[in-house]
Amino acid sequence: MPTDKVFKCQAREKIIQFFHQNPNTIDTINGIVTWTGLTKKETVKALEELVDLGILLAHRASSTVGYAYTTDKKLIAKIKKHFKSNKQ
């Protein structure tokens, strides 16, 4: 999915922005819901899509999943460019 289409979804954009601003964070669905203000349903859907796209990494444990930001420098550069060009 091209980067511009990734940001067409407000939930995906909010989650990406959270991890972009906090790149060393690993958080659970409930934590991400708290930080972004999104519903759990939209958060789960967006997280699954972002993991599929390689923007987030899912660290699975027996009872929970922790999500972390990609370490792909090219992908991070594209995301940074998006936020920089859309700054108000």
C-alpha cells in the first residue's frame, strides 16, 4: 500500500503518529487506545493493517501482544516526510 493511502485512515494515522513520536515504545492494545483516544475496535483493525504493512511489529507473548515501531529506515523516512509536509 502506498504511503499516501496508509494515511487515508484516521486511526492508522493516529497510531503511526504516536509511534513516530515515541519510536522506542512497546505498548499493548489497551495502552494504544489510551494514548490515541481511538475505540478498541478501530485500534485493533488499524494495528493489524499496520503490522501487515510492516510499519509496526507485533511482539506476541502468551497472554498479550506488544506493538513496536518499525526499524526500517526507508519506511521511517517516508513517514517523517508525510508528517513534515502535513504540519500545520
